[in-house]
Amino acid sequence: MKYRTLRSLGAAAAISFIIWPCVSLAQTASPAQVAAGERVYSDYCSNCHGEGLRNTSGGVTFDLRRLRSEDHDRFVSAVLDGKRQMPPWRGALDVEQIESIWAYIRATVDR
């Protein structure tokens, strides 16, 4: 019984260690980074994903409001390498711009 409790506590600590950076990223995004992300999103993403994250494509493009904080790596990969009908943005957007878009998405979705 003692071993099982210690194992459960260890698993909980490991999960917390993994999740904490995702949670803290959304909490540490500055208003300036969110505003920059809104501008980049408007310039590069809104034509397909909708103004203000309001996807009106009827399911043709992915609704970015469905992304959860733990989807950060998946988001970055899709932006850099493309996915399905979405073209890759590697070379067009730098990491700072991609992170600002992520900050904008998180700030909008996590309100």
C-alpha cells in the first residue's frame, strides 16, 4: 500500500512538472506579445482561420479555439511544416511571431 501511494505521488509530481511550463506560458505572455500575436494572426492567419479566431469555414479549416495549452508543440509543428490543406510557414514566420500567435490564441481562448 505504501509503495502504491508513493508511486501515485511520483506520477502526480511528474505530470505537474510536465504541465507547469504550458500553464505558465499562458500566464507569462505579456500584453505586448498578445497584441503582436493578434497583428501577425490578422496578417497571416485570419483569411483561413477567421477574424478574431472566429472560424466561419464550416469545418474546412481547423478551428484554432479548439487548441488546448498542451497542444503547443503540435501547433508550432503545424505552422512550420503545414498540415493537410495548410501550407508550411517555415521561413515566412519566425519563432517569435509563431509564439506571439500562440500567446494571442491562449489569451483569447483562456479568458
